[in-house]
Amino acid sequence: MKKTFTLLLFILSLNCFSQENWKLNFPKLEEKASEIPNKSKVWVFIMAGQSNMAGRGFVEPQDTLSQDRILSINSKSEIILAKEPLHWYEPNSTGLDCGLSFAQNLLLEIPQDVSILMLPVAIGGSSTTQWLGDSTYRGVQLLTNFKEKVAIGKKYGTIKGIIWHQGESDANGRSLPQYSTRMETLLKQFRKETGNKKLPIIMGELGGYRQSENWLELNDKIRNLSSKDKYTGFITTKDLNHKGDNLHFNSEGLREIGKRFAEKYISIIK
């Protein structure tokens, strides 16, 4: 009887996360910014990487509460008030990411007259090779899209940093040996495109919920990269949980990741 009840709960939980219910709390209304702040008062951050940055978490009502000082863009590159999900590139899989949480926590530490503009460019499943090669992946030309968002960022404010979460696609025996070299090259490319050699870039570890040798090795490489450059940081994620697929962080974990990115960014600029 107990096993039957447990199985029933599991089936019910799967139904709760059907595609229809997954979008249950997606915002019904897009709010255009009534007044765009002077660009000298806008800090711009780019969200790059693959699916754990693009967002696969369940959006809850708290994630769709807008604030005048937290901005983003829609698919037409129009400035809007930020609400989760921030990414729109993969409509059949996108969900909660860490961007709004990052901005909310950053607001607590920066001047009160400064607004934050979050620019999403992450694409699920993308590898470092594809980013460096400006490959078109899932309908998006990766580095070209990054450059386009950099131009938007410079139009409306000052690019202050990049938050990056990627590596699952490179955590294999074929890609691991070249990962550090490729990431060093990619970080240089990002800074070149933004025109700032000292631009803070913060990287997130792969989830600690999968203790495979490849994931552990890639996390070592991420930490080693950050130790070489005081403007490159990393955040740990080893204590955070997945959403049930052993691959993507759950909503609570994504909000915590946003908080940790903000705390690391403040520590770098201080």
C-alpha cells in the first residue's frame, strides 16, 4: 500500500510539471519601461552560457514581480521591466533563470540612483567550441548574438559584467583536455567585444548533485581559471539541488545562484 501511494505521488508530481503547467505562472503582461534611465545610471550585465543560465526552473509568482530599477529586453530588443523568464530563445523549454535574483540582490549593494539592465544570451546545450566558432545553435548564432546584445548594452548603459554558467556540454573525455584553453580564449573574446580588458566575469560551477569524474574535473578547471585573474570569479553550487532530472537546478537553487553571483561581483569590484 505504501509503495502504491508513493508511486501515485510521483505520477502526480510529473503531471504538475507538464509543459502546460510549467508555464502556469509565466507573466501574462509585458511592461515596457515608462522611462528609460540616463545611460550613465544604467549598469548592464550579460547572462551567457547554456541551459542552467538560460533557465529551466519553475517560475513562481514571486519571480514575476517587476521593479522599476531592474530592466531587460524582449525578443524585439525593446526595454522592458524584468520578469522571469528572461530568456525567450527556447520557448518549449525555457523557465526560471538566475537573472532577476542576481539583479535584486545587487540592488542592495549599489547606489540607489542606478538601474540594472539584464541581457540574456544563453542557449541550452551550447559548447565552448560552438561559442568560439560563432556557430548557429538552436536557431541562434552564438557569438553574433552576444555582440548584438553588447551593442544594445552600450546604447543604454555601461556593461559592468558577465555571469556565465556552462560546462555540462564540455564535461566529457573529448572536450575536457581543451576546456581551460578554450575558456581562456572565450573570456578574452568577451572582454574584447565589450571593450574592457578588466570586465568582471563570474562563472558558476556545475551542480554538485552529479558526482561524475568529468563534472568534478571541469569544476576544478573553472576554479583554476578564476585563480589566474582577479577579474574572473566563480561561485560554488555543490550544496544546491536539481529539479529532478540530475541536470538542471531547481528554482530555489537558481535564486541562490543569482544571489551568489551578486555577492561575488561585489567582492570583485571592491
